[in-house]
Amino acid sequence: MTDPAVNDQIVFFDTTLRDGEQSPGCTMHHDEKLRMAHQLAALGVDVLEAGFAIASDGDLESIRAIAKEVKGPRITSLARCKAADIEAAARAIEPAHHNRIHVFLASSDLHLEAKLRITRDQALEQAAESITHALRYTDNVEFSAEDATRSNPAFLLKLVIHAVSAGATTINLPDTVGYTTPDEYKALFARMKAEVPNSENIIFSTHCHNDLGMAVANSLAGVEGGARQIECTINGIGERAGNAALEEIAAALATRHDKFPYRHNLKMKQLYPTSKLLAEFISFGCSPNKAVVGANAFAHESGIHQHGVLANPLTYEIMTPESVGVPANNMVLGKHSGRRLLEQRLAELGHPLTRPELDEVYARFTTLADRKKSIYDQDLIGLLKPEDSIM
Ligand code: KIV
Ligand code: ZN
């Protein structure tokens, strides 16, 4: 397999099993990680970050098992710029046919001074040394400049040029704390593309966190600036407010292909099954109003919307549920629903109504819906009066 990042091709780098897993409530057991990795391969992700090998023996073993068993994606492990991390990552990814070591080092002065207590020059040296070290074990090294979006732009450029000279072929510019805005992030990639020598041979990567709710928008803006790899997670799980949600990015690329004319290898109908599988393994599902895969993403309760969707789904659906693997849309009967859906539901239940009957039943339905939040089929049957011919 060759990395498919040429011009209009987006590389999907999934970090559900690393950045996603390291957030509260998202820890997975070995077997769960393995099953999830198989599902991510079925979804068609290009790069699968299976964990952080130095974090624990268990994580190293999970990455190694994924590297052995899961075919298709390039398997990677994260590593700090430390020899022990790189050795652990190398051991974990070794069985994979296509692998990568992903090394990272902070680039903002805040992180260099407060966390790492090193100078900018030491950072340049550590990054180059670690990339050289990692290249002993794989021919594919990614370098991430942690907190890139809060870094001094001139220093960031220098660090990236150092990393590229040392042999990194993917350069990731993470918005580690979800601080940037779409216009800023786009400009950052455009600048790197323009100023890093031989940048046409480098794949630049987005990695956005969602602290201000802009992770998906920022990722897409990064692509417009020249990035061709997107790092993201299923259901947007990840540190704090999460990472950019893979399914939202994929749906945006498909729905707004006019604006984002890129190709990718994802199998769109696997989006929903992948989201559901993850929810089985971690301690929370996604919120009902979560875009694309939430329970309400294709649900309609108001009469006006139901009427429109029954006439033509495009009135209130910008993608079909089936296109992202959701079995069907969902018409919910509630106090905002109109006669049309009530009539249709009762007919499906074997009770076709005449217009006067429908008017009567609808009056009783609205009274019921005012006091009962969820209306079930049995409630509807109960609304039919005994003297109705349809009973
Ligand atoms: O958010 C971040 O900066 C990261 C890096 C380690 C890639 O997750
Ligand atoms: Zn991250």
C-alpha cells in the first residue's frame, strides 16, 4: 500500500484508540480495541493510531496484536521524543505490513518552559534526534509539533524544517487545546506549504480538539490551506471536549463536495455501525443531537417537517440516512406532529381512517401528546373509539 495523499486525496488518520481512548470513560480492554481496530479497517481509515506503546505493557500488547491481525490501514503508535518511547513504539508496530512511528514534541514556549523545561534549541535537537532514531525501525515517521497553534510562527517553521530534514514525511500541526479558528488554521498550513522547502513531498496533517466547538470546521479549513491528512476520532471522543469527529468530516466532504472536492477511502455506510460499536465499548454513547450518527440526526417530530420529508426528504435532510449507514429516518409522533403522520402510522398498524375519523382521533391525540412525552403504538390504538368501524 502506498500513502494515498496526492493532491486531492485525503488521508484519514484515526486516533480513536489513542487520543480517544485516553479520555475519561473511554478506556477499552484488549479485545475491545482489537474489535474496534477491525471495524476501523472495514471503515477504510488509512492510518490507525492504535495506542501509546510506552503508556503500559497492556497498550503495547494491544497495538502489537492490532499490527499483527488488522490488514489495510497503516498501524502507528505515538511516542514522545524519548528513546524508551521510540523503542516501545517500534516493538509494538513491528508486525504490521505498513507501519509508522508518530513522534511528538511541544513547540509552544509555554509547553517548552513550563512542561519540558527545555530551550527552543534543545527542542530542535531532540526532534531531529528522535526522528533519526525512529527511522531505524520504520520508513514512515510522522512528527507532531504539539500546541502548534499557540507557538511562535517563526520557531514553528524552523522546527518543521528541522523535522523534514531529519526524515519525517508527515508533519502534523495540532490545535492541542482547541484554540484556533478556521481562518487562522488555514493560513498556518498555507504558510507551511509556501515556506517549507520541498513541501510537495510532505503530507501536512490537521489534528483539532473541540474546546470551542470548532474542531471539524478547523480540520476542513486546514485542508483548504493545504493539509492532506486529517486526524480525528469516531464520535469525536478525545481529551476534554474531544477531537474532530471523523463521521462529521466525512459527511461534510460528501455533502459539500462542491466546496471540498477531495477523494478519500472511507466506506461511508460503515460510519453508523462504527459509531454504534464504539458506544458499546466505552461508557457513553453520543448525544441524541450529535450530527450524522446521533439518534435524532434523522428524526423529525414537527408536523411541518414531517409533511415536508414525506413529500420529499430533501426538504429537511441534506444527506440520506442510508448514505451514512443509518437504516432509515425516524418520524416521531409528539405534540408537534400533524395529521398526515398520524394517519400514516395508524394505517401501517392496520387502521385506515376516513377524514372525519382522523379529525376525531387527531383531537384526542393532541390532548394525549400534551401530557405524555413519548407516544407508542399502543397509545395510538387506545385513541381509537370502540364505536369506530375500524376497531
Ligand atoms: O493534541 C495533541 O497535540 C496530540 C499530539 C500528541 C499529537 O494529541
Ligand atoms: Zn490530541
